[in-house]
Amino acid sequence: MQNVAIADQIDELHDPQTFITKYIWSQDHKVIAIQYGLTAIFVGLIALALSGLMRLQLGFPDAFDFINPSDYLQFVTMHGMIMVIYLLTALLLGGFGNYLIPLMIGARDMVFPFLNMLSYWFYLVSVIVLLTSFFVPGGPTGAGWTLYPPQAILPGTPGYDWGIILMLVSLAIFIVAFTMGGLNYVTTVLQARTHGMTLMRMPLTIWGIFTATVLGLLAFPALLVSAIMMMLDKTLGTSFFMPALVSLGENLDYSGGSPILFQHLFWFFGHPEVYIVALPAFGMVSDVLATHARKSIFGYRMMVWAIVVIGGLSFFVWAHHMYVSGMDPAFGFFFATTTLIIAVPTAIKVYNWVLTLWKGNIQLTVPMLFAIGFIFTFTHGGLTGLFLGNVTIDLPLSDTYFVVAHFHMVMGVSPIMVLFAAIYHWYPLLTGKMFDERLGKIHFWFTFLGTYAIYLPMHYLGFLGVPRRYFAMGSMDFIPDSAQTLNQSITISALIVGFSQLIFLYNVFVSLRNGKPAGHNPWGATSLEWQTPDVPPRHGNWGPKLPQVYRWAYDYGVPGAKEDFIPQNHPVTDSERTAGEHDA
Amino acid sequence: MNVLRMLRDKPWLHAAEAATVAQYGGPDPVAAMRVMLRFILAIVGVIFFLFIITFLARSQYPDFQALAGAPWQPFTDPSRLWFNTALLACASLAIQMGLGGTRHGKLNVTVAGISAAVFFTVLFLIAQFDLWLHLQSMGFYMNGNPANSYFYLLTAVHGLHLIGGLLVLSNVVFRVWYDNDAASLTAPLKLCTTYWHFLLGVWLVLFAILTARPETINALAAMCGF
């Protein structure tokens, strides 16, 4: 029991005394969150650079001798895997989950701080193992982020030897790291909420993170199982996924395995993974929108239900990624139906975000701009999802740039818009300083307009039938010359958007030193994290006494209140109680 | 807690505030551990569930040869596996006995129970490893047939979970020894006991699946739609 934080007391069990214990081997959730965040952003910048290299090749083929077809496939694979797993999952749950859960529910720390610390260090090891694959013979795997067998482990695919092994090992370590962190998040939410913080008073950020973590805990095992089995196919010659085949003129020892079985396992993880990324983003954007529109979130209960329903349904839609695998039409019909059903709670959320803005006192701050930007990008990405969810429409569009454009809009750009919104929103709490508003707005417009310049034309390329993952298009009659011009335009836009992220980095780091002091609660927010005695919050978060919660997190614009917001830890007045009885 | 009722709460109304405040107390370390264990069991359950589903799917390919049924198959006579199962059952019983000791304040019973549990668990692992050697001596190598592959894989994963349990159990015992407080053993030992029983249950399912005859496997696979 030593490693369990007693959130009712000031926790002396892991009180940091030295630089090492305070900043390196720290068990403080805030430090661990920042460690997660910095590592994820570092590795994300590598993935961003890889996408720049890919775009250079696509926009200006033959112009860059240092990019050969193998390199290109390796860039594609590593870009995808890093962005989905090592950046988005790690930053949203490891970063924001760690930082916000204890603060938003009024706890002093995670319930298992030691495990939490281990979680980060395992994550770091997984990143190091992944990046090591750039330096081994053959380089990293180029099998695509889905790592489909048999090609992932056969000669002819870049990195089929060391690259794929390191990728699988890295994923296994990441899953261990995520599980340690995830167990902490769910247990903390269920067990360490402060007095008065009922589940239905939790901010939607916590609902999103909590549900996404449950999804992760149940979905990552599928990736682990498939990684273990593929590793055995690769190293010990088993035939779980490997069929009998001839490779480079040679009969291999494999026999009878099923590559489709791997696809089922992979997507049983892969589709919930979309929501592991999306649900925390849904939650955080709800809080940013309500705070900066000075209005309570529209349909709170419906938002919670939608999060839970989306989480549950996300386990029943995986095979819509496999329509072209030759499945039974009845199977395809089932998954098309569940896919369309999951659009209903998702659409409810979009409507509620828009209705939260309706007649709100909208403050066009930088976080708000990114949050509104998210509504646009997510709606567009979601609508193309309706196309791809239908079997008959998916078949011709499968493996074209339409799919690339769709998933980048819905689970690339959209969560990243929320991540920027969240970073700008919580930056004053994190650092005690304000960022440069002007630079933030410049960053927003470059990012928002730039992403449309990239992905809108990409949909059109997909309609033309331009295939994804190709190093060069060669001479295909159905692709007009204008497609190449479009590709050049996309590349230039992508490079501009990529470089514009330097504005963000500059703003974040320079504001640390030069930013104006943020003071307490600069946005006038109601949730608990802004009510700490110190900004940034100190170890233990709450000083000698834990906060008491009296109300939900969305009391904005309450009639008769002194200000246009009432924090969660402010007692309910008699007039409010009377009004409540009246309403009930 | 009634989840459905909770999900119908209207948090924007303040009339019911007093009742809901009283409902949620501060954190309890034992309860936190219990919640974590439930999630761990769910995760371990999902892992084995997925392995078994892939086993059933893979069993429907023509190269799959079940390890029981024909006289020359190793588990047509599963007596060695029954022996191993008895070892794990003894471990489960012993740890339960140890837990009973803590509840009645009998430290010697607790020590004996935990020691026996560790002994039987280690013996089970050694016996499983010996079975691997036996299978190899009979020519049933890991890459010989998918049924062999699954046997080695599933027993290895199960064994690793037991080793993990042993590490946690040793940590619990060490801390009790360090704190010199036997009473503090009850709650963590209860969680360890639950974990041991769970792994015994998992093993029984694995035992049944891995030693099933082809017709049984085919029937199960058909029920799953394969």
C-alpha cells in the first residue's frame, strides 16, 4: 500500500526533495504530464519532418535523389505510427490525462504515483526503441502503419528484418506503459474524486479521458496479441498469420496462416484507437468552448451519454476498415450499419458544440479559435466518413487519397486542433504565464487555412483514383497532368503549415520567460483546476485542505451571480437552491 | 451504485446537492487497489479471449492438427496436464488458506499458506516447462503445426502472468515483513488470492481448449461463426 497516494492527506510519501526526484524520477502527476508532453511533441516533430519529406517526393518527383522508394515507404510507416500512437495517444492521455485528472477531480495526485512514474519511463523506452530502428541495418519497417503480414516480415519490404522487430517490441513496451498509466487514470477517476465531485459533475474533459482510457485498456491487448503472434511468425517460424507462399522464387516454410486474421485483430484495436484519440479531444474541446463562450455546455447529460455510447460502439465497427478484404456481404452490411449508427451520438456532440456557441458571449481567444476550427475540420472529416462507411462507396475509394484526406481531417487535424486549443487554454495554469495572443492567432490561421489547402484537394485526387502509398505515379492514363500540379500545391501548403508550427514553439518557449503573469484563473473558468491556491499548482495541488465541490463545471451566466461564472467549489446560495427546487 | 440512475443525474440543478455530496467519499487505498485489480483481470481476460478466438479461427484452416484425438497425439491422454492442473489448484487452495489465516489472526497459517502457494506455483511452472521439453522430444515443435504453436504460446503467456503474480506476492510479503504488521496483509493478500483463482480459471479454459478433440474445436469454431 505504500505506493498509494492518500488524497485526503498531504502526501508525504513521495514528496520530492532533490532535483532528481522533483524533475527526473518524479512521481508528481504534473511533472510526469510535462515529461509525456515534451517527449510526445519531440517525437511528433520527427513525424512531421517525415511527412515533409514524403510531400517533397510527391510534389516534386525525381527532384530529390536522397529519397528512394524504400525510404518513402519507411517515412509513410513511421509518420503514421508515430502520429497515432506515440504522439496523439501519448499526449492526450499521458500528457493531458496526467495533468488534468487529479486537478479537475480535486485529488492531490494519481492513486498510484510510482506506477505513474514507471509508465512514463516505459513510454520513453518505447520511443527510444522505435527511433533506434532508424539506425539498424535495413532501417525502420516500411510495411505501412497497419503492419499487414505477410509483406511486413518478408524480403522486399523495407526494414523486414530488424525494423519490424523493433517496431513490434516498441509497441509492446508502449502497451505496457499505457496500461500502467491507464490503470492509474481509471482508478483515480473512480476512487479519488474529492467530496462533492459526483461522476455527473465531472467536466467533460474527464469523461472523455476516462472513457478513452477504458477503451485503450481493452483495445490495446488486441494489438499486443497480434504483435506477439507476428513476432513469433518472424522469429520462430510459426504460421499464425503467414500463408504458404513463394518469396523471391523460394518456397518458404510457412503454411496455412491467415493474414486476414491479423487484420481483424489489428482493427479490433485500430478502430477503438480512433476514439482513444477522439474522446479526450471531444471532452477538452467541450470545456474550451463553454469557457470561452461564457455559456454552459449544451446538453451535458447527452454529451456524457454520447461519449459512453461512442466508446461502446467503437468495438463493433472495426471491419469497416476491411471491406476490400473479401468479406461476406452480410458481414459488410452489419459493419456498415454499426458505422452509420455511431455517427448518431457523434453528430449529437457536434450539434451540442454548435448550440453551446449559439447566443454565447463568444470570446475569440486563441484556444477558442482552435476549438471552433476543430468543429469545422471534424465535421468535414466526419462527413467523408459517412461515405467510406458504406461498402459500395468504399470499394472504389479504398486505398486512394480520399481515404488519406478523410482520416487526416478526422483523426489527424481535428485532435491536433484540440491539442493546440488545450495547450493554449491550459498554458497559463501550466506555466503561470500568458502566451503571445498575436502569435497564437497567426499560428491558428496558418494551421487552419493550411490544412484545408492540403486536404480539400486531396479528396479530389482520391475521386480521380490516385492511389495512396505510391512512391511515384508513373504513367497512369486516368490521372491527368493537373493532378501533379495539385500535388505540388499540396506539398507547398504542407511545408508552409509545417514550418508555421515553429511560431507555436517560439511562442511557447519565449512566453515562458517573457509572458505576462497569468494570475489566477485568467479565462474565468469554473472547473477545479483553476481554483488551486498556487499557479502553477504546487506538489499536492491543494495546500492543506482538499476542495469541496458544490456544483457542476458549467455554471456560466447564472442569473443573479456576481460574475458570469461560478467555480465548482463555491457553495450553492439559498436563492439558487430555491430556483433549483423550482426547476426540478 | 446504480450506474443508470447516476447517468440520469441533472447536475445543473442544485436542489439535490446535499444528497449527492454525501454519496461520494474520499479515496480508500484498498478500494483503489480493488478497482485496479478488476481492470487488470479484465485486461488479462481480454488478452486470453483474443488468443482463444484466433485459435478457433486458425483451427479451421486445413493444416491445423489438434493435439488430441488420434492415438499418436500427445494430449489424447492428458494425464500430465491433469497433474499440472492439480498443482495449480493446490496453489490456489493454499493461498486461500493463507488468506483465512490473516482473517483469524493466525500468522503461522498465513505463512504456511503463502509458502505453499509459492511452492505449488513454482512447481506448476517447472512442470509446464518440463511438458514443453517432453513435447519437443516427441517432435512437436513450436513451428511444426499451429496447434503446437498455440500450446507453447498460451502456456507461456499464462506462465508469465503467474510469474507476475509471484513478483507482486513477494512484494506484499516483503512489505509485511518490513512493516512487521500482519494485519496489513489481509487486503493485499485478498487481491492476490483473487488473481490466483482467476489464473486457475484461465488455465482450466486453456486446458479444455488445448486438449479438445477436433470435433469439439470445430463445433466451438462454428458457434463463433468461423
